[in-house]
Amino acid sequence: QVQLVESGGGLVQPGGSLRLSCAASGFTFSSYAMSWYRQAPGKERELVASITMDGGSTDYADSVKGRFTISRDNAKSTLYLQMNSLKSEDTAVYYCNGGVYDSGTYFPRPDCWGQGTQVTVSS
């Protein structure tokens, strides 16, 4: 069965950095576009970044452009999100997802979510 396990979250001060990882199993990782979503309390889940199957193209929410970098290692079936210059507004549970990236749009698979990892940015 599909399994995605996020890790790397934690408490960090504003301006700090974190690197999130998502270990994938139960499906052919290299055949799927991947993404990071986040959800803050009281807010809807938001697409943060997405990446094509081979890592050749990435897309970011405007709020994180220039600060976050999504990447993947298909040999390790692992997705990453490097988060720099963190702000309090980045506080959320971060989820990885496998899906389809088509013509600039990411389509998440409803059965391909991780459990989430908490990122808290606070002084």
C-alpha cells in the first residue's frame, strides 16, 4: 500500500531553516509528480510546491518563492523541501503528496498523502 512518511519538522525561530523529508513506498515513486502541501489551524490545505516526475520542473506558491526549494531523489524514493528564511506565517502541518503535474497544474492523488509533520516558526 502507498505510504508516505514526512519528517524534519520542528520548532525554529523566524529566519531559520528546516529541511523536510518524505520517504515514499508502496508505489513507483519515479512515475509520480510530487508535492508539498501545508495546513495551518483554521485554514484550508494549501499547495506549497510541486515537482515533476524527473525533477525537471518545479512550481511554488507565491508566498514561498525564493525561500523554499522542492527536490527529489528518485533513487531513494524521497522528496525534500528545503525551507529557508522561515516566517511565522509558515507555521503549519506539512504534508507530501503524490499526483500528476499536467500543463502547469498539480493534481493530487487522494490516496497518496503522508501523515504530516509540524513546522512551528516562533521566537
